[in-house]
Amino acid sequence: MTDFQLKDLASSCLKKIRYSTEQTALEAINRVHKKRKTDLRIYFCKHCLGYHLTHKINKQRSKTVKREVLK
Ligand SMILES: [Zn+2]
């Protein structure tokens, strides 16, 4: 990972809500999905060692996406 990517990750990290466990992140996804019909996914953040939500990329299934919530 380059310095630029690390800085980018850190800045997006600061702006995002951090979930300490995967379970709380999943619950947040379900809430958002019910309210806004938005599909989100969870990713683990190495910067804060927590979980964040990000918008699902619909173009093609990425092999790097390990966890998806299908509801
Ligand atoms: Zn983070």
C-alpha cells in the first residue's frame, strides 16, 4: 500500500462511523437498508481496527469483497 492510499484511507476513516464489531455493522446496514433502500457493505479498516460501511459496487462482483449482506 502506498502512502497516498494510506492517507486516503485515514481521511475516509475519520469521516465514517466506526463499528467495533461486525455484528453492530450488520445491524446498521439493516437499519439503513430499511430506511433508504440503499445497499451497503462492510469492510474492515486497518487504520482504526474497526468496521465501516461503504456503498456497494454494482458493476461487477469484486473478488476482494468477502462479505455481503443479502436481505
Ligand atoms: Zn477506520
